[in-house]
Amino acid sequence: MLRLKIVSPEKIVYQGDVDSVLVPGTKGSFEILNDHAPIISSLSEGTVEYSTKEGKKQFNIHGGFVEVKKNEVSLCVEL
């Protein structure tokens, strides 16, 4: 299980547990799963998808950054 926090300059978009996160990296989309290696990456315009117990959720971003460490995923995005 991953702990996901998504923030924008305006608000906290989401905070909770997820099974996976798909992000639009500047070098191509990539998926973050449990026990992912630590990483910091810039994000390009595209769609962020994450899977919760209630199902898949998605929204569009204009860019941002992602940091992954110890099953904690932090996204700072511009909506």
C-alpha cells in the first residue's frame, strides 16, 4: 500500500492510501507501485491516475513534480 499526497498551489487535492499511481513524467509516463525505488521527477502536462479501494480516479495536470520514498508518494502539481 502506498501513501499518496497530491497538493496544488490552491489546495490539497488528495491524501490517502492507494494501490498504484500513474504519472506523466517528462520522459514518458510511469507507474509507481508498492516498494518503488526512491525517485524525484518532473511531470509534464497530462493525466494522473491512482487506484483506491473505491476504484480508479484521474485528473489532468499542467505540470509539477513527484517524489517517492519509503512507499510515500508526494505530488506537487499545477491544475
